[in-house]
Amino acid sequence: MRRTVITSLAALTLCASAVLAQGISVPPSGDNQKSSVAQNIGVVKVTIDYSSPDVHAPNGDDRRGKIWGTLVPYGLTNLGFGTCKECPWRAGANENTVFTVSNDVRVEGQPLAAGRYGLHMIAAADEWTVIFSKNSSSWGSFTYDAAEDALRVKVKPSKNEYHEWLTYEFTDRHPDKATVALMWEDMQIPINSTVDDPTALHLARIREELRNSQGFTWTNWVAAAQYALQAKRPNDALEFADAAVNRTFVGQENFQTLNTLAMAQEAVGKTAESAATRDKAINHPTASVFDLHQWGRQLLAQGKKDEAIKVFELNAKKHPNVWPVNVGLARAYSAAGRYKDALEYARLALAQAPDDLNKQSLAAGVKKLEAGQDWN
């Protein structure tokens, strides 16, 4: 019996130790609240997790003017604890500030692989060193080891509007680059990240998705082809567009798939095939009055007036005397300088206009054509 009690007590002690090892949800050290900021550069996601101290100390002392070079010392320092003897700043408070990036990027022009990094900084009056450490799970810089550095880059600090709390903010954002800045007190430290080929990453993501359930509908193959065309990747566009028409169990011939295929064929220089496919598209039973109207407008925008007129006239033959058709003919004939013909159809369209906004536009067009001016 005594042995059973001892064994039970030992088991209870082990359980209690395990619970204590997990920690409890007490407030953060120094009331430095946890914060996080994230930004996408295309499909690349950049996240910074940090603890945020404020200019006023926990006892209320105002430390403005004593942050840089004092509270955050310049250069490397011995923190008096842990294994690190020449330590950078933890770029925040408490645990490691963590910089996570989902894909390979360049930081200040230098390559940084996808991953999770402890973010440290060496402060100086005129130029800072930003350190990305492979160790992202430590407390502060007490066990920092330069041998674990993945990357070091130089950046320039600059004056900034006052920030009571240390904050990371993405201050500049583009499809292929972004700038995140550490802002605290009256200073900011900007860090630039760039993506070498965001289009390639988008296409890779699209290909992954098309291998899944998204690939079982022709509409997604059309969307992929149109993105590739817009991104000037014609070979990818042709592959996607061909699948939208011909892929087993998925491909379908309709105006959208055929017209997209024709655009892709034209983009890769297959002029004859493109003309045949487009003829098939505009004459396909699925080509609605609005499909033909929009395609005609695209041709006008490209300066292909004669081709646009043919499309608008075909639309008039298939869908006679309806509002979009008459608008299209008026636009096309006006672009070709045939103002008399354009005026005839503009007046017909004005009488058929479905709302005030279109009526106003058409009325203005009629006035221009009556004055012998191009409506477009």
C-alpha cells in the first residue's frame, strides 16, 4: 500500500512539473505587448512578430532622447547574462523578434531563403546592421551566436514622426517589393525586400491550384490564360488556353475559350491559327450580344478599326436593332470617320438607352457627331 502511495505521488509530481513547464498566461515582461504585422508581395508573405516596448518606462519615466545610444546601445554589447559576449539588439523586447518569409526574397539586394529568422540589429548613429539569424526561438540576444547568421545587411536610419510604441510598419508596397520600417521614438529603420520574378511565383501557384479541384472547370483555365497574357507569358497562356478548349472532361468550345485561345495563338505568332480560331469564336452559338460588343470595343481600343467594324456588323446581323449593337456600330463608324453612319446608330441607341448615365453619354456622343467630331 505504501509503495502504491509513493508511486502515485511521484506520478502526480511529474504531471505537476509537466504543467508548470508549459507556462501560464501572465502579462508580458515589462508590459511589452506582443504585436504582429504581415504584408504580401504578390504571393510572398512577409510577417514580423515582436514585442513592443514604449518610450515611457514601466515606472513612468519619459525616456525620449535616451532611446538610441542609451537604452538601445550603439554597437555590440555584453548583456551580462547568457552565452553571448558581443551582442546585438533584439530589435524589440522579450523573446526574439521573428521575421518570416514564405518564399525566397532579396533583402537590400542580398538573397534570403524562405524561412523563419530571429531579427537582430546593431545600432549606430549613421548606419545600422540588420541581422537575420537562423535561430528564431531564443529569448532576446542573450544566446545570440554570429555563426547562426543567415544574412547581414546595412541600412540607413532616418528621422520620423514620434512613435510612443515600437512598431513595425510596411511603408511602401509594390507587386515586386515592399519596405518595412521599425519605428520608435523619433527614428525609423527601413528594410527593403524584393521578389525577383513575382509573375513566375504567381504562375507556379496557379499551376498548383489547377492540379486540384480548381482544374476541373474551364473557367479557371481561361482565367489562367488571361493572366498569363496580361503578364506577357504567351507560351504559358497558350498552354492554359488550349486546356480550356481541349482538356479531357474539362475543355469546352465556347466564345470565351475559343477567343482566349485565339489571343494566345496570336501572342506566340501563330497568326493563321489565331484567325481561324477567332472566326470560330465570334460565330459560335454561345457568342452573346455583349460578348461581341465587348470584343469589338477591345479591338477599337487596340486601334484595329476595320476588324472592330466587322465584329459590330456581325453582332448587328445576329442581334438586330438592340441597344448594345447600335452603340457599337456608332462607336466603330465614328472611329473610322463615317460620322453620318455613326450618327444614325447613335440616335437609335439613345432612344434605347437603359438608364440616365448611358443616355447622358449617348446624348454627348450625338452632339459630337452632329458637329462632325469623333465620339470616341
